[in-house]
Amino acid sequence: MRSELHTPTESAGSKIPFVDLPAQIRSLQPELDQRVQEIISSCSFIQGPAVERFNKNFLKIHGGAFGVGCSNGTSAITVALRALDIGPGDEVLIPNHTFFGTAEPVVEVGATPVLIEIDTEYRQIDWTAAAAKVTAHTKAVIPVHLYGLPEPMDQVMAFARQHGLRVIEDCAQAHTARWNGRPVGTFGDVATFSFFPAKNLGAFGDAGYILTQNAELFDFIARYIDHGRQEKYVHEFFGGNFRLDALQAAILDVKLGKLLVWSERRRELATIYNELLAGFQVLKPRALATPVYHLFVVEVSNRQAVMEHLQSQGIGCGIHYPVTLNQQPAFKAYGYKSGQFPISERMVERILSLPFFPEMTLNQVERVATEFLRVAKP
């Protein structure tokens, strides 16, 4: 495996980007050009065959019963909440450590986001803490498969059944990930995906996907994203315009053919990083998870020094995410402030995302690890 990842002609001092989208695009350029030209020639920019093809093909690759593309991952959660009739007066449980876009839709539909602390080992929802936040107004929970590491969905669904909650799986970073052999997104009532350009499956702009196992919910979702239409000029209810563009669907469909290979490469690279960085706390999957490692995240006590050193060596890095939700200015209106979630607040002061993309070579991984180890402290 390692020899296959080597690229002997690489310069020892060459730059290593945080993510190399140009390399991915170059590898698919002829087919991408062809598909885009087909859309331009047909002038079928809204809905149409390209969108229908991608909708079906994503289900074939990822798994699931019903699915439809939409405008982005955030709007996907909004539509999911609408489909589950969640609105004013309702409360929705979400992890305190996640991208802000997990919380925005809850507020957009008029419900109240209730933040939950994470656990110390896997950095996912602490379900004991979650149980303490359930009230008569709690209607749903949004487990987030952050960094492509699946939440323990057996436990999640048992929790939801115990408290009578609906489940929306945020799979924005977890395309093709599995829990106990079953695709994430197929456990809850609805699942949402993001195809932001840097995601494991990325568009050339914003795009998303909504998946469900429920035919009745799917019928509502498919209509809601397209103005609540029954037919072209007949609107059964007030929906919105959350459609997936045909150009993005065509691009995603080309990339989809490589997704399983890319996912396997991500697991290979993560294994090597784990070996090289033994002694540091890295975010890891649970035993029953098949992760897809959207990011490779390690914790250090001297992050600023590590970042400055890596950048001085031409190595990209990032922080995902540096501010917990309870510390976001927007959450002051809900009574949240610093100091309420010590585990996640400490974690975001320590986490660092290292370069990570399927096209990485072993030379690059080893160089990143070498430079990281020169400076980093656990």
C-alpha cells in the first residue's frame, strides 16, 4: 500500500496544500468537460435528465431508498425540519461542536436549538448529557457524522425511541460512511448531505442532497424544494426554491464514479497518519464504524506554533472548527456563553486539521508528519 502512494519525482521542499482540488479536477477533466458541454448544448439547466441521473446514482453508491438533490447542505436540513413539521415552540438537540450550518436551519424554521456537550473519547454527542436536556418541547435530534466519523447510530436511535424524537442525520462530511455495515443516513427519519467543493464529493459551487427511507416524507421533500408543485403551474402547498442545478448534478455524477475509491484511499492515508503520529490524540472512529475521514484532526497543546511551523515549510493546515456554538455571538440570544461546555471549548483550542485528500502520496504524508513532530506537543 505504501509503495503505491509514493511519488519519487516529488521535490522534498515542494508545497503541500491542505486540499488539492486542482489535482482531482485534472484527473477527471475530459469527462467533466464532456458532461458540462452536454448541459450547455441541451440548455437543460434546471432539473432535467442530469439531475434525475445523479439523484439515482447517488443512492446506488451511498445507499438508501429515496433521495433528491438540493441547493446546499444547510437548506437540506431546513427542508428536513419542514418535512418533520418542526417549528415554533419546538426544541432540537444538536452537538455543541459542529459547523454553524447545522444550527441555522433550526432557527430558520422557528424552533430552538439546544446545545449538547461532546464526550471525551470520540468527541461526539454525550448521550447522558443529551438526556438531561430533553423537555416536553424537544421534538428532534441532529446527530452529526463530523469529519466523516459516524455517530453510534444504534445508540442514537434507541435514545430517540426512548424520548419520542425524530432524527435528522447530518451527513455533510460522511458520504459512503457506514455504521455496523449500514450506510449513515439510512437510520434516521431524514438525512442531509453537502457537496460543498472541498467535501469528499464536491460540486463546483453549492449543492446538497436529502435522503429518506420514508416514501411519504420523500413526496413532500421532492415537492417542497420545487415550490410545492403538483405539476408545472399547480402548487399544492407553499414550498421554496431549493433545487439542485443541472450543471452541478452533471459534475457530481462524474465524481461519483470515483467516490468509493477516494473513500478507501482516505482510510489508507488515515491509517498511515495514525501510525506516524502515535502518542498524539487524534479523532478516531468507533469500532463499528466505517469512516470516510473528510478531515484528519489531531489535538496539540501548542497549536499556533505548529501552524506557523507547517506554514513556513509550505504545508497547509486548518482548524475545523475554532469556535464552539455556545461561544458564537449569534447564540447569545439563547443564553449561551463561554464556560458552559468545558470539553468542547477546550477541544477547539487544541484541534488542528492536517493536509488530507485522496491524491496525497506517502511522501507527502511522511513529510507532513515529520514537520509536525518537530514542533508539536501533546
